[in-house]
Amino acid sequence: MSQNNEKIVWITGGGTGIGAELTKVLVDNEYHVIISGRRVKELNKVKLYSKNRITVFKLDVSSELECKNVIKKIIQRFKKIDIAVLNAAAYNPGNLESVELSRIKEVMNVNLMGQINCLNNILPNMRKRNNGQIVFVSSPAGFRGLPNSGIYGITKSGLTFLAETLRLELSKLKIKIQVIHPGFIKTPMTDKNKFPMPFLMTAKNAALRIYKGLLSSKFEIYFPKRLIIPMKFMSILPYSLYFFLMNKLLKDVVKIPEKITYE
């Protein structure tokens, strides 16, 4: 049981990558962190960093029932969730016609519906307390259509849209909404990529930038600027110019991995 004045952070997809590294950064700054994910073995590895300040709950965010039950247990035990970092994700790059429908549904269910499942169960407690912070880990892959990232990009575009909507709908409450657009981060997920990843960052470096952003009043946390700003510029171009430039820039076709990768 945490102290009443201790900040409680819940991170989905906390077993590897950004989620695992952000957990360590938060623990170092005296937060109590609850991590969730499908792979308990990976979650328990992270817990070794601090047995007193890290709590583990197995969770498949694509299951509405599991989300309801896990969040209920968290609220019963800790009385609150101060910050929810919705980081769980599935990734399956490839041409839309080549990806099996079952894989498409799985990525959609984790990346988009999974976040909504979490959101629907954490918002009531935050509304009741008129306090809280919800952070969506999205991606610049959702800024505009990109070859071989259609499914992933669709879900991340939807996630950013959801964050924008909530920012407006909850503007009169003391519930802070943020969205994160990280560039290429070295994680088990991106290790599957078969294409160049400019300005690749470590998950630890990304976690430090995210932590700094969590303390700010900014809606959007994005990095590195030298990658994200050009992508933002591309996203506002007229379609004819955008397609022309992208056809010039993109030459390689991403090879489809055999399995979906999870964070």
C-alpha cells in the first residue's frame, strides 16, 4: 500500500521498451508505478528495479472485462490513479493487402480499442476526484498515410484524434490530457523494422524526455525535433505535393514479419 501523498502512475505495456524505462525514471523520482502487460515474465523483470515502488498486474488491454477488473483492483488498493500512461501497442508493418485480417483486427483491438477500454474505466475515478492525467503514446506514423504502416498508422491517427477530443471535452476539469509522438526508439518492436530509422534513440533517452514532458503543461510531447518537425510539415502539404515527394523519398518495401510485436 502506498502513502496517501504518493503519486500513483499506471503504465500499460510496461514490460519492455519505453514503458519499462519510463517506469525506472518515475521510480527514481519517488513515484509508485503500476505496470501492466500480457507478458508477466517481462513485467517481473522490471519489478526487480524496485520491489517496493513497482506493482505488477497482468493485463490484455484488448479485453474490456480484464481492463475493468484490473482497474477496479488498482482503485481498491491505491484509491486513485494520478497518471495513466496508455502505452500498450501492437505492431505489424506491411502492405495492407498482404496482412491477414486477423492481424489487422488484433492491432486495432490493442492500439485503439484497448486504450478506450482503459479510458472508460479510469475516467470515472478521475472525474470524481476532479484530478488526474491521461497520457496517450501515439506515433508520427499517424500524421499521414505511409506505405507499409497502414494498420499501425490508422490506430495511431485515431489515438491522437481521441486525445485531441478529450482535451476539449474535459477542458473544464482538472484532468490533463497529453499525447506523445516519439520518433524511432530502439525497442523489441522497432527491432523488426527492415528499413532505415533516422535519429534512432534509446528507450532510456525517450523515457527521460517523456518524464520532462509529463511535468509540463504541453498537450503534445514530441521528439526528436529534427525528425518530427519535417513530418509535421509534410502533413500539411496539399495531397498532390505530398504524394509526389513521398514517391521520391520512399523506395524500399518493408518485409512483413511473421508475428505481431507487442510493447
